[in-house]
Amino acid sequence: MSYSDEFDYMYEFLKRTQKSRKYMDFPDWHNFEKLSMLAAVNEHRAELSREPRSLADIERVEQMASGHIDYTKKFALYCAELIHTDEVRP
């Protein structure tokens, strides 16, 4: 999968995951989204024979995206970067 395809996948995956917000209270939906993104990132990393990322990695990039008007796109972008790189920079 190309980097662009990874971003598209992660963005669509996160948007689908965010639809669950209406069925959960905070912080449950917030934790669910982070754990879902962790699973998706690590599934793709495994396909590339790369070591899994930690929840702390996901939380770090989620914090980098927090406050942006395009939070969902930023979070998906940073997660896509986590698939291919060891360091994500804003």
C-alpha cells in the first residue's frame, strides 16, 4: 500500500470509528478511538514486518492533532506516518 493509500485508509477508518461516539460517554469513546487506531496501525506494521507501536505512541500523535480544526485528518495522517516511520513530526 502506498503512503497515500495508508492515509486514505486510516482517515476512513477513523471516521467510521468516530461514529461510535454517539453510543458512548467520554472518556470511553476517546479510549475506543485510540485503541482502534493502535490496532489498525499495528495491523499494517505487521504486514510490513515492523515492530508494533505502543498506546503511548498513539496518544502522542493524538495530542499533536488535538486542537486542530482538521483534527480527524491530522490524527489519521500521523497514524499513517507511524506505520512507515519511527518518528512523527508535526
